Amino acid sequence: MKPIYRTWLGIALFVPLAAILLATFACLPLPLGDPEKAKVDDKLVGTFQAVNTDAGETVVAILRPWDTHTYYVTWIDTDKKDNKEETKVMHFKAWLTDIGGATFLVAQPLEADEVAQYISGDKTVRVWPTFRIEKTKVGLDARMVDSSSEILKALVDGVKDGKTNPVDIEAAIKAHVDDKALYMDKPISFKKLSQEDQKSLEETLKRANLSTGM
């Protein structure tokens, strides 16, 4: 791995916060696709800023090649309230997979000691945030697959008992790939940042004692 990626991996994180965010994401309990057979789409490499966030919130996703198959993704959420800024950072290894003619980004969280895990009650749960990705004129739209939807809930519950495998979940997604009920209510629309736009991002991260290395 290149030094720049090791720098990102070294950024201090709040694991309890990551656990909360991952639970909120309604992640899948199994990874879809094959990262060894996936290919990096160069058009998805870059810095993307969400344009439909709540007031005072800035969400940025930075996608860089990990290798020829996968991405290194840094998710940065800055929330400004009462003249105070709080910046949260999460890191993922991610890859693309085609299901039912649609492109999905499967993300493996990296911040926990045991990769892709968080604590839920007295159990350690493995999770993979999974987004349907659609390119737009200015960037991309991402819709989170909702593991608690009626389409997937029974299959997800079956993972705990070893009755469900990734093929089962992929088949359900393929059958309902254009069904709004498969996804979280609010899609995230991202604009790809220019070099000039990235300067303001750098300033935000400097105030939080973070650096992108861009």
C-alpha cells in the first residue's frame, strides 16, 4: 500500500461513533460481489461533496484506487452547530459489483480492530455498507441498500443462523433492483469537486487537525 493510504489509516477515529453510524446505515451482514474480480472505474476516482445535506453539515467522500480492483474510501462528515465544528472520519475498502444491470459499491469498514465489525449489544456484528451508484452530469447519486426493508429482512435474519449466503441476497436485490422499497428513503447526491473546491475542504480539515494529503 502506498504511503498516502497508510497516512489515512493512521488518522485517529472514534470507534463508538463509527459503531453508531454503521448501525444507522442499515448495512448488509454479508459482502456482495468479488473484490478480486472487480475493476476500478476511473470516473469514480476523486473527491465528491454531498449537495443535499442538512443545514450546517458537510459530507465529503474521497475515492482513490487501493489497487486495480478496489478503492480506498474516506468519508468525512463535518457538522457546524453553535459556531462549533465537529468532524467525523470513517475509512473503507470498497469495490464495484453489477447486480441486475445496476452498479453497487460495497464498502468494508476499516477502523475497528476486527475489520468490518461493530458491537451490537453483546454480539460482534460484521457489516458492509452497500450503495447503488449512478453517475450524473456533476458527480454521482448513491442510494443505501436497506437491510431492514421487507425485501431483505428475512434473508438478513437468516444470516445469523447460517441459512443465508451472498447469492441469496444478490438474487433478492436483482429481483427488486428498481424497487424504491429496497433502499433508504433519502438518496445522497454528490458533486465532484474541482481543484479549487478542494481548497476549502483542506481548510476545514486543518481546523480539525486532519489532512487529506491531496
